[in-house]
Amino acid sequence: MKKVIVKNNEGIMIAGSSEYQDPSAWIAECVANNYWGLPGEYTVEIEDILAQVEQEQINAEALAYLASTDWLVIREMDAGIPCPAEVKTERAAARARIVR
């Protein structure tokens, strides 16, 4: 997955798009139609964001698991009813998977 960032000569982003497998056709169309100005007035950067998107999904799943089991930890603190050991183990593993 690719992210395209177009900046003017002052370094200010003037266009951006993401979730392209191959953005070359879109970029070619924009250049041909001078959507961003004349050649030389801007720069085009292409960034591979696949790893970032995959990590965001891992983070979302881990955070959802933590949220769904928070009540067990609160119940243990509030009422003294032990949280199952496997839940504690999995919560620790979920926290370890989160990368910010």
C-alpha cells in the first residue's frame, strides 16, 4: 500500500492520497493535467505504508481485547474476585503487541 504526498517548493503539502497499490497512473494523470502546477513547482513523494496499516490493525485488535476484559481487572480490584490467569497473560501479550 502506498501513500502519495505532493509538496510545493516551500515544502507545504498541496495534495495527498493513500491506499494505492500502484499510484503511478494517478500521478501520471495529475502531472499530464497540471493539477499541481507546472513541472518543477512541486515534488512527489511515494511512501510505502503497508507496515503502518498492518500495525494499526494489530493495535486496534489488541486495544479491543483489553477493553473487553477491563471489567475482569476492575472486578478483581473492586470485589476481590480473581481475574483468570490466562486473561492476565493474554492482556500482557496484547499490550506487548501495541506499537505507537
